[in-house]
Amino acid sequence: MMKKGVKVKWIFCAFGALLFWGCAGTLSQTQGGVSEKNSHFFWKVSDDNSHVWVLGSIHFADSSFYPLDSIIENAFDSSQELAVEIDVSNDSVANEVGKESMEQGLLKAGMTLNQVLPADLWNSLDSLCNSWNVPVAGLMNLKPWLAAMSLSVLALQRTGVDPSYGIDAVLLNRANEEGKTVVGLETANQQVRALSGGNDSDSAGIYYLRSTLREISDLDSMVVRMKRAWKTGDDDLLRLVMNEEGPTSGSEEKIKKKMDEDIYENRNVKMAENIKEFLKDDRSIFVVVGAAHLVLDDNNVMELLKKQGFKVERF
């Protein structure tokens, strides 16, 4: 099985940016657009009498991604519903995301992040925050996983991409403006728990934070390549970027395997089941999820649907 990327790439290509989608505003028509190429991260999944459109998103982008290709625009316009990983445009869902994140992401009273982290990791984090002129005190009450996610978002925004331009965020805004029904594929608890590591949140979070700090030095290059991969529908380049991995210890490999299951494999199965139900009910629906769920490994969403006998066409 091909290894999967982790760290900042989770937020970029596999997760809706849980705490930060709320800043996504309405975007006007922009100049630019994707490169002209026959293949996108865009599929039509069909049974005998209905179909569902499925688009792979990256959750941070910029104005150069818009307008989207006409085949994507036309499919979106013709669909009555939009399905996203999590519908944070719904105030109750957004509030639940914040509640779950705080419940699963805050340290116990009296504990601080520098007490939880190994000394070398704390020193690296402190040095980075100082170099960015970011008060490290803002992270002190957070568990390692939430500190890592916050750092990931800040690091991505420093490269010039933003969640307000994320493919799913833009389509979610448009769906609400146009009166389309919005469907959430996951609950706040499910997304936050997958990223937090559940009962193993401290050890998983330390691994996530250490990996994030390793990755930041090459982040500008990673973002450039990720943008190119999405704009050209280049599976190989996306896999290459997502699967780049520094050296890991034996204990880290065990943590990584469990997190891969939570982040990708288990969620892929649920996403495929949702699409299967949409087809069964003959719903006119446009699905947008992180592109990593659609092209990585043999058990990605598209492969799971093919194995169940559905017709899967790429555009």
C-alpha cells in the first residue's frame, strides 16, 4: 500500500479546515482559471438510472483557481444539492465544531503546552513563533494536535493561499446564495476526533506537530506543486507531494498507521457509502471532498465505488 502524506497536507488536501472555514466570504468573479487539460479531479459516478458528480478539492487556494472549468461549473449548476465534508455555513454545525475542538483540543487546567512537549520540540516551536513574530503564548493551552493544526493553517496562509478560496468553501458559498440544499457528510465530532487522534491525542499530536515543523521549511515548494497538480489533474504529482515523508522511528510508524486509518481509510469508506446512498435515492447532488480521498491508494473513494460495480468516469 502506498504511504500517505500527513501534517500540513492533511489540512491542504484531506480535511476541511475545521476552525477556519468560518472566515470564507462571498467571492466575486475573478480572473485566471485552471490550466486547460482534459483531466481534472472530477468524476461522474453512475448506476442504472442516476448519477452523482464528485469533485476533489484542495481546502486552501487563491484567485488563480477561478473561474472553474466549464464542465465543473455546468455540473454544479445542474445539481440540486451540494454535499461537503462538513457544512460549517450552518451556524449550529459551526458552533459544534468549535465546541468539539475545544473539548478535544484544550489541555487540562494547570497544564501548559511546554510541559507536554519534549524539550527539543518545544524549543523548535518557540523559535519558529519568534521568527514569525507570533506569540507562542497563544498556543500554551492547546493540546499538541490543535497547536499543530493552528500552526499548519498559519503556515499555509503565509504562502499566499487561504481557506476562503478553497474549492469547497467557494462552492458552499455559492450553494447557499443559489438556494441549493447543503448536505454534510460528516459530523463535527467525527472530523475533530479523526484529526485529534482520539484517546491517543497526546502521542499522535506530538507526532503531528513534530512532522509539521519538519515540513514547514519546504512549504512554499509544496504549495506550488500542489496547486499545479490540482490545476492540471495530475494524479502522479499529487501523490508525490502527499507521500513525501521524512524519516520516522518505529514508534512513530505505529502512530502514523493509526492516523492514516482515521484520516483516510475509515473516512473513505463512509464517503463511498454516502455516494452509494445518493445514487440509490436518485438524488441530483454534487459532492466535493478533499482530493486526497479520491486518488490516494487502492482504497480511495473512486476505487471503492468501482469495486461495488458503479460506473466511474473521469473528466
